[in-house]
Amino acid sequence: MSTAISDVLAQLKSMGDEARRAHNKKNGAPDNQFGVKLGDIRAIAKKIKSDHELGLELWETGNVDAQLLATLIMKPKSISMTELDRLTRSVTCSQVADWLNAYIVPEQPDKEKLRLKWMTAKDPWAARAGWNLTASRINKRTSDFDLTALLDRIEKELPKARPEVQWTMNNTLAAIGIHHADCRSRAIAIGEKIGLYSDWPVSKGCTPPYVPVWVDFMVKRQLAGE
């Protein structure tokens, strides 16, 4: 292990917080973590700026805090499609998945090839990433998807899917309802049928991802902004 990564891990360990560790574990994080607050991780990344090799080393530790930091300092365009697929499938908790999907995946030149691959993946973290990319494209209104086929899949698969996949599949359902008026009533009906899963983690003060309420709120906000 290089001096640089040893120093960073020591810094992360010193910033660990027991309450944060308990919170992370409650939301499915593994024991390999220090429990560093997300704001503190961002502060460390701001000082490091960009260090791709260090980022890769941090990721390979499997430590949650180190992997979160890695997503902020790695160079997305220096990661091959094959390597990104491997990183995605090696995720162990939703927070790391969300930062990887937010900061690394969108910058991958071959992300559409990965999206197609991930949309049929059995691995839950790959599937989560695939549905996340799909929702993102729908939200940006840059998609030419067969929305009826997507709604068919969601209605059939979401109730039995892993929680990791349910979350971004649900996001896709909401995106369809928000941005496609011709599919809105069916998206809402599916949301009503599916309901809200009690094991979906929702931060304090946040609105649960119940599609009928979510779609109604966003559509009204769009109309108010016109």
C-alpha cells in the first residue's frame, strides 16, 4: 500500500463517527467503513482534487468511505467500459452506487452500451445502474424508448425485484409519468398498484418515492412555471 493511500485512509479513520456508522449500517452498508460524514468526504476530495490512481487504490480497499472518496477524485474518462462494469458490480451499498452513478457513469463515452447491458443484468447493482441511466435519459427528454414496453417491465418486475433495483426502477416509472402525458395515467395506476415499500430508505424530511404523489407534484410545478 502506497504512502498516499495510507495517509488518506488514516485521515478517513480519524474522522469516523459512531452515529454515522450506525446510520450507514441501518441502510445496508457493510462493516468495512469508518462512518465519515459525506460533507467531510467532499472536503477531503476538494483538497486532493483529481488523482485517478489514488482513486482506484481507494476503491480496491472495499471500504465504503474510501470508495465514496474515489468517485470524487477518479477521472471518469480514464475508466474503460469494461472497468466501469466491474466497478459497478463490486458496489456493496446504495450510497456508493449513487455517487458512482452520479459522478462516474454519466461521463463514460460508452454508457449507452453499458445501459443496454445493465438493463438485462441479474446483478442488482448493474441493474440499478441501468435503470438509473434510463430514468436520466427520460428526465432529459432525450430518449426514444418504447415506453409501453418499459411500463410493462416495471409493472411485472418491480414487485419482485431486489430493493437496490426497485429504487431506480421506481424512478423510471415516475420519470415516464412526469414527462409523458400520454403515459401518465398508466404510470400513476402502476404506482398505485405497487404502493410504497417500507424497506426503501428515505432520509428524514424527504418525501417518500410514491409515484402518484411524486408525479402529481412535479406536473403541477411544471405547469406553474409555464
